[in-house]
Amino acid sequence: MPDAPLSETVIKLVLFNIIWVPVHLIWLGAGVRLGSLDLPQRTQRAINIGMAAAMLIVVAIAVLGLRA
């Protein structure tokens, strides 16, 4: 929408938040749920490492996407 940059920005922000907010709330809920389980230390550590790896992958994808 080259003729209406403000409208385009508002639309993109609304759409971004429609996706972003639920995804992060689900991620937060999963973390809270996993934290409340009585898991062995080794299992909890494996889950933490897996979640950290997933976060790093998402950041890498975002950084690589900015360069394109």
C-alpha cells in the first residue's frame, strides 16, 4: 500500500499481534505446565535445553530473514 503507509503499518501491526500474542501465551503456558510437573532433574534439563535450542533457532531464522 504505497499510497497509505500509516494504514499499512497499522494493519501489519494488528496482524502480527494476532499471531504473536497467542503463540507466546501458549509457549508461556507450556513452560508453566512443565515447571509444575514432578520430573526427574535429567528430564527437566533436557526439556530446558530443547526449549533454549528452539528459541535460538527462531532467533537465527529471524536474523537471516532480515538479511534477505
